[in-house]
Amino acid sequence: MNIVVNTRLLLPGKLEGIGRFTHETMRRITVNHPEHRFFFLFDRPFSREFIYGSNVTPVVFGPQARHPLLWYIWFEKVVPRALKGLNAHLFVSTDGFASLRTDVPQSLVIHDLSFEHRPKDLRWSHYIFQHHFTPRYVQKATRLATVSVSSRNDLVNLYHIPENKIDIVPNGVSEMFRPLAGPAIRKVREKYTQGRPYFLFVGALHPRKNIVGLLRAFEQFCLQTDNKVDLVVVGGAMHKTREIVKAHHAMEFGKNVHFTGRLPDVELVLVMGGALALTFVPFFEGFGIPVIEAMAAGIPVICSNTSSLPEVGGEAVCYVDPCSVDDMAEAMTKIASDQEYAGDLILSGKERSAYYTWEQSASLLWESMMKTVESPS
């Protein structure tokens, strides 16, 4: 079988959540199924690190699809031509974009419908495109996969997709994330915060991630306690970051906040393991990979009580209202001052993280792909 995969988000050193999902699942699926041929469809020059075996053939078709007009050209002009030329039996797209102009069965992964809940977080052109095309994509796709029950419910309730057309394929956590020994923790803290313990945020600097609220909560924590704790923010800037810069400059304790930008995986593992706690408080999340990474790394988690996060975290995290600065600051104080409570979260989090493996994700995605081929409609 010829399986064509949309791999335009496999970018070396720049794997965000969707790129990470694509990488971790496809590198396992291609190795586990050498009997099939996989064609990886890139929109720019590719890295050999993403060509996982001899049954994977990279194909590059421009233009680079990073803007609504170019999205349309790529998925409605380029992709159908590529599928026909490659004699595709299945098209797999893990980034929420499908093609309306092909009869090839399509397995489409929708990670979330955050743009429907928070349209003002996006550029106007991006929101209009996704609001217009995503309902059409999910109707056109033969079968859908999504990462949480929360996202599945959105597809059912907002787009009226039959529940039996949707498979749940949760994210996984890399085996690289594990607790650090004391000397390693001291070393990473010396590097980033002059030896002080720190709260950690990991994720793109995007309005939906609530960085401004996190900064205000950290400021309140600093004002109300004498804990010598810093805040480390890991992630690349996307758009609409002016409010983040403004909030940071207005802080009395702004010098205790450290923006690292995007970090390589090996460094992120160290920074995660060296943290006092993960503070992950987005307004909306389709899954929240940093939550399970922090659990596996053996640190407590403070996260929002919204969207999919209670489903992912279970009873192993400290939940807060992302709209309440007081709530977030109080959680930080509790984690920093109550070692027994923090220890309980670490133990329950480690157990919880074991439920999420990329091996399981790859297996479930493959099952969904096979359902797509077996009953195209």
C-alpha cells in the first residue's frame, strides 16, 4: 500500500506539539510496517533525520505553505496532484488540514478547535481560513483522529461529526524525561537562575497560553512570600506577544523571569527535571504534552482546570483557574512551601505519566489509518 503523509511540520529543531506528534508516531509506524511504502510530503527541503527507513520516500512540493493563501494552494492544488502521481491508497494529515479535491481516502488528525473558542488569539486571516475550511475538512475526511475526549466532544458538538467516525489517539511522553539527581539539578539551576529554584513554563508564546496571567501570578507570589524562586519561560514567540513584553516590563520582579526561547530536546529534558514545578496555565488546550512530560520528569504540575487538562492530568496535578491570578499565585505558594504536598503530586504524577506512551499513540493511529482504508466513505 502507498501511504502519503503530510510532513510539512517536521522541521529540524522546531518541533512544536503537532510536529512532535507526527515525528513520534510516524517514526514508529514506518518501522513497524515495512510491508508498506510511505511517501513523506514536504513543502520545503527536509532533514534526513525524519526519513526513518528504506520504506520512506521523501517528496518535496512547493510552495512553502505558511499562509492561508499558500495553505489553499498546497492542499487544493499540490496535494491532489501528488496523491495522483504517487498512486496513493491513503493520505494521512496530522495537522488538521485535508484536501477537498481528491477522492483518495483521508485520515485526518484534529488536535483541537481552539480557534473556535478563542478566535481573537489568531491573526484574522488565519481564523477566517480555519473557521471556513476546518468544518469542510472534517466532513471530507474518511476518518478522524483526535488527542482527547475533550477535542472529540468539540468535533461532535460544534461540527456535528458522528462520534463513531472519530478515534482518540492521545499524545505520549518521551522516555528522555525522567527525574534528575541532585547534582544535575544544581547544575541546571546554576546555568539558568544562578542556582535558585524555579517554576517552569514550556510552550509557544501565544495568547492562548496565558503567559501574561502567569507573569502576574508570579509577581503576586513574589510579593506575598519570601521564597527565593524564579520563573523560567521556555518557548518560541509566535504572534501577538506585545502584551507579554509589556507585562514583563511592568513587573517589580521582572529580573527573576528568564525567557530562554526554544530549547533543544536534550536541554529541555534538563530544564524540566531541574524545575521546582511546571506552571502550565493555558486558557484552552487540546491535550497539553508538557503536563505529562513534567510528570515523567518527577516534578509537580500546576495547570489549568479547563478544556482537556483535567482529563490528561487526572488527580495527579494541582488545578487552578487560569483567569484567577490569586488562584495561580496561591498554588505556587503551596508548592513552594509544602514539601509533603509537592511530594504527593510527584508520586501520583509519575504513575499517571506511565499511561501515555508514544508506542500506544502510534498503535492507535495505525488502527485509525487501517479503518480509513477498510471503509472509505
